[in-house]
Amino acid sequence: MDTNRLSKSLCAALNNQMTQEAHAAQIYLSYASWANSHGYDGIANFLFRHANEERNHMMKFLEYILERGATVKIDAIPGPGEAPSSVMDCFEKTFNQEVENTKSIYKIVKQSFDESDWATWNFLQWFVKEQTEEETLIMNMLDKLKIAGGEKASGESLYSIDRDLKSTPDSAQLAQEKTVEEP
């Protein structure tokens, strides 16, 4: 008896996204290693934590595909690309990677809507919120780096940012969570 409840095209899209999440984890690992080798232990810690978070996203997709009775397809993960040239470059590349990941999630959300696959549409809503958090978190980091001088940030500024990232939360407060009492 066939228990698959995903269309062939939606299953392919979810498998592709699973691979993209694994690729994102590799990118974060690569950037974390770069940061660590340049003495930025706080930045490295932040990026290592996010590598693990991306791996958890990958596993969510894997489990969902299995729970819908479909077949998981494990593909090769592309290399992470060039190492960052600076802390600013590191976070700009990270932001661009997150934006691309968001676009990919949105395509699958639309596809699940168009196919009236409400279970998949509902499953993906967690990722929509998560990607908003990820983009906001990295945008906030880019803002801090810009205030510190961007590419020309002083060693003291970068040291301060690096130190702060050791204890920075791994999520950002989103606009939809704000209230008049707590803006």
C-alpha cells in the first residue's frame, strides 16, 4: 500500500530544501572556522551555534518527508564557497545566504498552497517565521558592524562585537511580537 501523501514535485522541492539547509550548515561551519582562525572566538561561537541550527532545520525536513510517507533523497552538499575576507564580508555573505534560503522556502510555500497541500503549507509556516528571525538577526549584526565602521572598523570595535556575540541570543524579536507596552 502506498502511504505517500506528497506530490512528486513537492517531495522533490522538500528534498531540495533539506539539501539547502545542509549546505547552509556547511557555510556557517566554514565561516565559524574562519572567524576562529582569526581570533574572533565570539563570532565563531555564534556561527557554530547557527551551523547546528541549520542542521536541525535539515532534520526537520527529513522527518517531515518521512512522516508524509515519501522518500528522502540524500544529495551531495556543495562546498561553502570562498572564505570571508573580513568580519563585514562574513556577515554580508551570511545575510545573502539567508535571503536565498528564504526565497526557496517561499517558493515551496506557494507550491504547497497551489497544490492545496495544507499539511505541508502548515509545516512550512514555522520556517517562514524562522527565516524572518534569521534575516533580522543578521541585519542587526550588519547594523552594528556599520556603526563600528564597516570594513574600516577598529580592532577595538571588532573586539567589542566579538565579545558581545558570545552571549547574543540566537533569535531576534520580530515586529509581530512587539506591543505598544513593549516596543
